Amino acid sequence: MIMNIEELRSKPLWQMTGEEFLFLQEQGCSKQEQAAETNAVDEKFVYGYAGLAKSLKASVLLITS
């Protein structure tokens, strides 16, 4: 059975078969995983005014004022 995602999204949940529901759920999970991978940011912690100024590429005087 070839499943069209757009048709399944428009179909009410109570009319779906278990197979259709699981297919949609798996498609949603894979998209969320892909989005999480592409939105992964290299988190870096900075400490103090000097670290903040360096990460924002600003002077310490600007940060403290």
C-alpha cells in the first residue's frame, strides 16, 4: 500500500487504520529528528564580562555600561 502523506494528514484519526497511523507517526518522528539535527547549535558557555564581550564581539566597557 502506497501512502500519500497529505491524504493521511487530512484523514480523521478515527478513520485511519493502525498501519496508517503508525506510518504518519514515524514520518513525523523522522522529520523532528532531522530538524533537531539541523538546529543543533554549538553551545559555548562564557564566564564574566570579558567572556561575554568576546562572544558578542564588543568591548567590556560597552557590556558593563
